[in-house]
Amino acid sequence: MTRAAPIAFIHGDDPFPPVQAALGEHTDWPGLLAVGGALSLQRLEQAYRMGIFPWYSEGQPVLWWAPDPRMVLQTARFKLSRSLSKTLRRFLATEACSVRVDHDVGQVMAACAQSLRGGQAGTWITPDMQAAYAAWHRAGRVHSFEIWQGEHLMGGLYGVNIGRMFFGESMFSRCTDASKWALAALVAACRRRGIDWIDCQQNTAHLASLGAAEVPRAEFVRHLEQACAAPAVGDWFYDPQDWLLLGLKLPEQARAPAHGAG
């Protein structure tokens, strides 16, 4: 590694530097763009529209990232394997199991904070991060897709929606394939709403196995400019009929009518 170049320190309402100023791959902190500032809703909105996200550990200042390349799941390329289809159909056919949207975002974030990311404990989802994204959820931007067995949360994910773009944040599982089922439900919902890309932030083998791939940052930012400027998608809710958009034949027990969030 080469010695890290100077990075921008931001305060208050200071604007972000251009994403091209982020540290390169041959530095100690590849993708790091800026340090400091607060997790206000206005700051978060500005960041995501530019292709920037916060990622830091407790005790650190807020670190803002814009990596190049960027990991993206194009919803048309999502891979619903035969084995995943089998376990998903079995889950959907079980009376005590359900998919819920925005039923308990706080519990989903807390569970994700206890999971792993990059081989390390998920301490980056700090209490401050959870509070900020909970506030953003109340403002209508943050959503969760949840897998429930009775009243037990078995897996899920949460992320941010702006216009026709969804930014995935984190996922977790407490039983085999639960996070994949939640992601499949998200992909189906995105297809219904005309969302073509789901931001996955950084490359992992797990995401690649489901169809995600890296794109150059410049291409990602160009897509954001159009997708985030598009009209809002409206309400988020679970509709069992969306599984048909993934080519999944529904078991009879799962053919319930659409219903509202939660």
C-alpha cells in the first residue's frame, strides 16, 4: 500500500467534494472521500444522490465513501437458482411463515448490526447510524424486507429508496436462505416498480453468486442522475403476485391478495 493522500474534512453544511476525489485503489483507504459532518437527513439525501455512503466504526468520525468500481445488482440479472426456488416455495407454503415490508425496521437494523461484513463484526451499524436511518425510515426513504416465522424475525434486509433507485445497506439470516428470500422479494418488488439497479456498495462473493457485478463509478453516477430524478415509486408493500416476475410458480397457500406494508 502507498501512503494515503490527504482527504477532505467537512463540517456543518459543507458540500461534499466530487466523487472523483475519493482515494484510489493503491492507497490505504480506497474509496474514502471525506471525513466528518453529521448524519442529518439532508446530508444523507445529498450523499446518496451523489453515490456516497457512510461507513465507519463506533468512536470514529463519520467516514464517507465512493468506491470505484461499484457493486450493483441489476434486477434483470438476479439469479433465482433451482435450489433457492425450492426452499423459497417451501417457505411460502408454510402457514406460519410470512414476508413483511417495513414491519419492524429497527429490529432488522439491530440484527444486521450483529451480523458480519467483510469478515469483521458489523460494528459499522452504530447506534448513531441506526438512529439516523430510523429517522430516514419515518421520512419515507428507508425500507426493510423481512422474513418471519410466526412472530420470530428469521432474516431480512434494509435499504434506501430514492426515485427509481434502491440502495441496499445490509442483510442478515437466522436460518438458511432467509436473507436470500428477502433479497428475492426486494428484487421482485423493484421489478414491479421499474427499479433496474440495486446498489450493493462493495463486492462480495455472496452477492456475485446472486447476479451482482461491478460497474465503473462513472457509470454508476450517470445511472443515479437519471434514476434518482425519476418520480417516487409510491408505497412499498408485499404482494405475493410479484413472485411471478421472478418466474416462481406460487404454491396455492401463497396466493393471497396484496396488502399494505407490514
